[in-house]
Amino acid sequence: MNSGYVSNGSCDIYYESHGSGRAVLFIHAGVADSRMWRGQLHLDDHRCIVFDQRGFGRTKWAPCPYSNREDAIAVLDHLGVDSAVVVGCSNGGEAAMQLALIAPDRVAGLVVVAAAPRGWEPEGGWNDDPLWDEAAKAYEAGDMDAVVDLDARIWLIGPDRSPDDLDTELLDLFRDMDRAPTETESERNEFVQTLDPPTNERLDDISAPSLIVVGDHDQPDLITAAHYLADRLSDREAMIIADAAHLPSLEQPVAFNTTLQAFLAGI
């Protein structure tokens, strides 16, 4: 393993590179860090690269304008990688799509997991999950422990399961990953740089071979978004990972890797 930090502006971004071969860059979700990809670090004949976004994992938060797509490019540049298959989950999926738009020559393939493109919303609007309101109230009250617990119920467990359905080790890992970004979320949102027009209005400009993945216990709107993105970006239907919610790579690594490796073999 090769690990370290790459400086991009005023931030030192933690990265890891495992193995050798064709590069695969993994961009984590907004409720996790690079550890959500622990089951994907040793794909045969591939160089697997992960990094912690600003304010996540081992990358400290530095208040300044930033974008995850540019940080991803900084990691690739530092490692001498001209082009990679890019796998992104949730807000990492949005970053992966943005990367495919601004630097198409750097993206040999695109895997979008549990994500909706910025600017899109389902017909009839987003589902109103009462847990989101609870989490917002807990955040406003400064009760970060409650926010993290609610995030686990919303994202790791999902709307139709209970904590008893998951291994306690996964729940503990999720809470540990989610704690740091929860504390900096509002400030990060003030500094993050997005695309204008938004991603959803530019999907036709994405040319990379694409795969869309979602867990069958994820939020219903994100399952809808997965089918939408598959229609817009891919020549195949969305792949549904059974017995998984918002982080299928973490919860069902064998099934996720089988799906990912089949895609890699075909591009």
C-alpha cells in the first residue's frame, strides 16, 4: 500500500493506493469516509485508490472554497494516473459525474452508487421522511450524537429495516465515520463549489461507459434516481444490490465486487 497526503490549496488530502494495474478511483459518500471501500481495495489486476474528502477521516477541514472533483484530480495527478474508472457513492457519485463532465479524458468508466444528480428531483417531490426532520432538529440543538444515530437509521439501516438486521460492527463503523463530517457539514456547505448549470442538465455530455448501482433497502427516491440515471447514462439497467441500503459496497462487498468486476471486464 502507498499512502500519504497530497496538498491541494490549503488542504492536505489523505489518500491510499493499493495494488497495480488499471486504476480505479473510489469517492466515498457524505456519511462515510474512505473506509467504506475497505472491501474494494484488492481487486485483481487493478490499482485501487481511495481518499478522504475534506473534513472526513484523516483529512482535516480547512475553510476555503473547494470541490471534491478537483480534489480527486489532485490525487490522480499526485499518483501519476492519467485516467481511471471512477466509482462514487452518494455525494461521491455526484462528484464522479462532475469529474466526468469537466475532465472526460480522466474518466475511463463511471460507476454511480446510490446517488441523484444535482438539479434532479422525483416527480411529486422528495419523500418527507420524519427522521430527516428529527436529524435537523438535533443538529440545530448541537446534539451530534443524536444526529449520527439518526443518520445511521436513515442511511445504513434504511427505511424498512431495524438495527437488529445489521452487524453491530457495521453500525459502530458508520457512527465513527459519520461523526467528523457531521460537525463540519454546515461550514463545508458554505464553501463547496458546484457546477452551473447543474449536473442533471448536463447528463447528455457524459460519454464514459457507465454503471448505476443502488441497494434495495436505500431511500425510495434514490432507487428511483438509480433507474433514471441508468436510462440517461448507461446501456444497461440499474444494478440492485440485495440486502443493502445506502452503502452497498460496505454492507455487501462480495455482491458489490462481483457487479463492479463484471463492469470492469466489459470496458
